[in-house]
Amino acid sequence: MEAEKAVQQKKHEIAAAEMAAKTELERKSKDLVALATANAREEADTKAYAIAAVMKALSQTDPKVLQALFSVGMEPGQLVAMAFRELAAGADRIGQLNITPDLLRGLLSREQPK
């Protein structure tokens, strides 16, 4: 009888120790999630600050300068479209404008003139 009580007592102690270990593991896991969340929040705040600083600088820059910067590396078709947009903006000042298919073909050609 005494041996059975000792075995039961040991089983109970082992179960309690396992439960305590699981509880501690869950507590550490919770702490890890909280830390990861705080780090993600700080990283997002840092990115937001950087974007805000860039946007502030861009808002104080002349739009023509920004257009010139964005046009670097554009395809010929995109540059022609930008040029036509500029022409359209000043359409009230243009008397007559003739754009031939040959002119467009030349503007859109990727090859350099020989």
C-alpha cells in the first residue's frame, strides 16, 4: 500500500512539474510575442517617419524638378506621352501643331539616329 502511495505521489509530482514547465514555456512565449509586436511597431514607426521626411522634402521641391528626376530611364513612349501632356497643358497658346506618323515613329524609335 505504501509503495502505491509513493508511486502515485511521484506521478503527481511529475505531472505538476510538467504543468509548471508548460506554464513557464507559455509565459515565455507570451513575452516573446509581446517583444516581437513592440519591435514591429517600432520598425513601422521608423518607416513612417522616413516616408514622412521624404514626402516633406518632395512637397517643397519644384514639380518640374520632380518630373525631370522621374523621367530618368523612362522608355521613349513614356517620354513622348509626357511631352504631349505638356503640349496639351499649353494648348491655348499653340496656334497650329502638325505631328506626322513619321515624326512619331522617329520619336518612339529605340535606335539612335545615324
